[in-house]
Amino acid sequence: MQVDFYQLSRDPVDRVLPAIAARVLGLGERLLVVAQDEAALDRISAGLWNGPPESFLAHGRAGEGADAVQPVLLGQDCSAANGARHIAIADGLWREEALEFERAFYFFDSLTVEGARQSWRALSKREGVTPRFWRQEQGKWVQGP
């Protein structure tokens, strides 16, 4: 199980997540995006819609119908009604249920950095979990130590 920690220092999650979602879909996989706040899910949904037409990322909100067929499903909990094996935690709040997926993308910012540090320490000690850290440098994502 791989957990990729993404430190959001320049761009908000709604601007970063579409690129991750596109890569996941490009692999033939599905993605579950989790955030507790409805407004955050609205911003993420808008970010998935607002790209150029050729990069449109089909998605839906959990509970609005047709959850099972959504390539990207946005929800408030870790229930992957779309069969996703990849999860994006978009609000900086780690959820242990994410370990049931093959890969997790954990986005955090300056407000949630302490929780991310605690999660990093705990996950780095767990057998079968490989945490990786990413940060933005001059507009690009680079893997950290």
C-alpha cells in the first residue's frame, strides 16, 4: 500500500487534484476523493470540470445516483461505491480506512501539517505501507526525503 503525501504550498487541492485524477484514470483505474466539507467538494468538482475540453474528467457526487459508474467519485467518507482502488484525501484529515485501498493521495496544507506529520510517523512504522512525500518547487512536484 502506497501513501503519497502532497504538501500544498502554492496551489490549492482543487487545482492539483485534476492532474492526479487524470493520471489515475489514464491507468484504467477509478478514484475516490474524500473531504468532509461540502464546499471543498464543490471546489474540487469545479476544478475537475474547468479544464480544457480534451481533459474533461467525468465525475459525480456520492449519493446523487449512478455512483457505481463514476470514474471519479466525490464523497465525505471512504466508501468507494465506484469500485475505486485509489483514494485522494483532499481535506488534510487522515482516515485509517484509506489503508484498505491500493494507493492513497493525502493532500495537506499549512493548517493540517501537524496531522500530516503524525500520520507520516505512524504510517512509516506500519508493515506493508510505503509513504512518499511530495512538495511543490517552482511549480513542479518533487519527491522529498
